[in-house]
Amino acid sequence: MRYISTRGGSPAVGFADAVLAGLAPDGGLYVPEAWPQFSADEIRGFLGRPYHEVAAAVIGAFAGDEIPRDVLLEMCREAYATFNHAAVVPLVQVAPGAFIAELFHGPSLAFKDVAMQILARLYDHLLGQEGRVQTILCATSGDTGGAAVEAFRGRKNVKVVALFPQGRISEVQRRFMTTAEEANVGCVAVAGTFDDCQAIVKDIFADQALRQAVDLSGVNSINFARIAAQAVYYFTTAVAVGAPDRAVSFCVPSGNFGDAFAGYVAHRMGLPIQRIIAATNANDILARAFEEGRYARGQVQPTISPAMDIQAASNFERLYFEAARRDAVETTRAFQAFGSAGAIDVPPQALAYMRELFRGVSVSEDEIRRTILSTLNETGELIDPHTAVAVAGLGKVAGTPDPVIVLSTAHPAKFPEDVTEAAGLAPELPRGAANLAARPERFDALPAEATAIKAYVRAFAEA
Ligand SMILES: *Cc1c(COP(=O)(O)O)cnc(C)c1O
């Protein structure tokens, strides 16, 4: 399987190169040259299989012959053995024809674990073959850092540096990073905002000398392996409610659009999906794109679903590329214009294509809080604020056909204050994470200055 850039200016590469590079050299995002296909019989055959077997089948379709099937199967087995639920992604019925898929049973209690656990094993395997050690740098607004630290700690061929804004993430989120004991993990509390952290990461990636010296890599959701790993639970959950003999709809709490785009990927691979609702909080760039045809950045507003406080949904470029019939010239024009002007109009034909599958909806802070309470009252399920965005969003989009599956992206105990305030009930940390508060923390505090962080990254990589 070869991977091409949405901007058309980079040569096609294999799976390993696409994964280790993350972003294509021309600034585009990698997509497979053709979508692998599963027949209805193959999809039907996923029913009742262990999660890691379906994961190996789906990810294997993208890896082609670059990773031996038995090696990939073993990686998937290990990755999903870290989850504290035997079903890995269990489904809970909440109403007739309505289900919640719990994606938060991984080690850091957020859906990012689903992809990050397998990504870490892919990196270790692919780098090990080349005798390479990479440094992974990530800025986190909360969940990505914890998932990355949990996945990459102790791996031989990877060092990971997580930058988080001091005092601006929850204690539980911080402790998932700072209590890791392994020497290949470095956590930095930056005296600034998440935007400062991200700007510093950009600066460091732009420093070619440092980038080469420490073999820098990134693991945010532009990495295609993350998308491939996220397509897996669309298959397992849809099959559990009747696919492929019945079409299924999904409602997805969305920020960077990686999770919802993975649904598009599953659809293109043969899974009958009727509709995917991209539900956003007040940061509604995606909702406006699908409903009004204008993809336009706004001011980031802080909300109680912070993992979705994003005003540029990187994976939207992949869908745009598909909707523009894979016209790389048009995609380049559009996203260069978005980069400079902060807004583009989606051409009518492309918008019509997107709306064959997608709807967008945005949800206010009030609606999030009310939905946490009403879901508890009506179903006994305590949901986190991100999941509540999707549950509330589903209620606002008329005519979504049954059955519909809401993706639940975080454990409520990751956001104890907001959940307790909305529900009048305190969520409990699952057993594995319960001693988090007692474990010693280890992190460095640095000013929000690129020079200081660069020095840290260089020293950490060389240690
Ligand atoms: C990252 C995240 C999301 C958003 O997922 P995208 O792929 O960025 O759209 C939603 N909920 C939680 C809890 C997350 O951590």
C-alpha cells in the first residue's frame, strides 16, 4: 500500500515511512492511494471476534506486506491487553436503537489510548528495524500527553517529551504524565498557555538542525496510523448492532476531526454507515463547515470539554481532498488560503459529497451540563463532558436513522469537578488508576521560551 499527500507535492511512500513522518514533506496529509476493501462476508466475520484480531485485520489492510501479519497480531494483542475491559470497546445501550461505545478503558482513560497504544508498538518495531531512536515531542491540552506517555514509556527506540501548560490541565490529566517512572519520558510544565506550548513545538520542528540531531517526530492525529487504528471500533461496534446487514449511524464528539474521519475511512472500506454526526462544543468550526459550507477559524473558547477546544480541524483536509475528487491542486489552494486567511468556502459539489455522510452540530456549555444530568437520570450512565457533547448533539440533529452509536471518548473520572457539578454525583477512578494521587510526580518547569525548551529537548535526547 502506497501513501500520497493531499497536496500532491511529495512522492508516494510506503506505510512505514508515512507513519514515521506524520506530516508529508509538502505540508499535506498522507492518505492511501486506494481504500482497501472488505466484503460483506468479511465484515460479518468480525462479529464476536476478539478486538485485537479485528484491529490486526483492519490495520493490516493499510500496512500491506510491510509488517508480517503475526507480528502485527501480537502488537495488537499487547496494545489492547493494556485496556481494563475484556471487550476493549464495550457497547452500552442507552435507548431503543441508541448505544454508547466506551472508548475510554485504556490506561489514560481517554480514547486517544486506542490509537496511541498501537502507534507506540508500530514506532518501536519500525525504528528497531532501522536501528533508529526518535524523539517524540508533543504539546498537550490534556489527553494526548497522558496517552502518549502511557504508550511510549519504557520503549527502547523512542524518547518522549510532553509539554503541558502549567496549572491549566486537570490534576488527573497531569498525573497521567508526571507519575511515569521510565527514563525515556520527560514532562515539562510550561509557564504559559496551550497555544504557547504549540507555538514552541512548531518552532522546534522548524529548527532543521535540532530536528535532525534528535530525530524528531510527532504523534498528533495527522498521523495516518492513528486514523487506521480508529477505524477498527467502527467495525466492531457496527457489527455488534447488525452491520453489514443493516446500516448504522454514528455521533462523534469532534475537535481535530481524526475520530470522525476514521468513520469515513471505515465507510470507504465497505462498512455501511448511514450518517456520521460531527458534534462540537462552542468551538464549532466543523459544525459550521458541514452546515453552512464555510470552513472558518474563530477564537478558541475555553469549555468544559477542553480536548475539543480547537479552531482548525487538521483532518478536515483529508475529507476535503476526497470531496474534491482527490484534486491535489485544489486542496493545496484551499488549505493555503485557509492558512493565510483563516477561512475558505467549500465548493457546492464538495459540500454535497460531504453531506451524503456527514452532519455537523454544536452544543453549548449549558446543554453539556444538562445532558450529563439527564443521561444519568434516564440511563444510570455517568458520562464525561466530551461524550455529553455527542449525546446532546444527537438530540439536535433531526432524522438520524437507527441504530446509532455515540462514541464516548473519556472516562468521567478524568473531569471530576465538572461532572460532579453537573450530575451531583462524583465519578470514581477505575481500579488501575486509583493510586494515581499517591504516586510521586516528576517534571521540570520551564519558561514559555523556545530557547529554553530546545535546550531541554537536546539534553534529554542525548542523555
Ligand atoms: C481528542 C479528543 C476528542 C476529539 O477527537 P478528534 O479526533 O480530535 O476529533 C474528543 N474527546 C476527547 C476526550 C479527546 O481526548
